[in-house]
Amino acid sequence: MRQELHSLQVSTQGKGLVPIDRPVLAWVRQSGIETGLLTLWCRHTSASLCVQENADPTVRTDIERYFEALVPEQPGRYIHDDEGPDDMPAHLRAMLTNTQLAIPVASGRPVLGTWQGLYLFEHRARPHRREIVLHLMGE
């Protein structure tokens, strides 16, 4: 049994779903581990991770619109606004989604469905540099 650890830096352009499949799949392939479990961990309280449809970009648009409606940015609605009006809504959106994912690895690849992609979900309005920690355990 082996373990590998890696830190992935992801630049965002503001709110939205940012595909991270390519660097994650490349790192898993490079690790040489054929069978195991991949854990992804987002080191932030205003961004999250998700597995979602990767074929039709309108799915991402609908998800982003849904979260805008579910957790709106309204002045005076939230007490916590130290970093601006998108600060507390970003924390709530991250809490409603996932900050970690666990994905089986088989034949040297994460076991994802045909239309599944990996995404960092940025919840803040301005661009950020986010860190995703990848941990792979297997053989």
C-alpha cells in the first residue's frame, strides 16, 4: 500500500464552476497507483468541490443561477460582511456543498461516469487562487 500527496493550485475568475479534471487525472496517472481511493480536499471556507455533468455547459449555468437564488447577496441580510456582500453567502454556499470528495481509482484512473467532471465551485465574486489537496492511497 502506497500513499501520495499533492497540492493543486486553481485560479478562478470569480463565481462559477471551474473544471479540474485534467490536472487531477494527470496527477493520478503520474502516481503509478492502479487501484485505490482518491480524496480531494478544498482548503477554503468560501469555495467547494463537486462532481457534475461535463457535457452541456448550460448545466453549470443553471447550477450557478440556482445558488444565486438559494443564497442571495442582499445588503443587510447577513451580519457577517467583513470581506464584502458576497462573503457570508459564499460561506453558506460552501456549507451546502462539499469541501471534500472521495473517488475510487481503478486501472490508474478515478472511476467517473461518462458525463461526470470534477469542479472547484468558486463562491466569491472576485478572482481567487484556491488550493486543493489530493491524497491517493492504493497500490
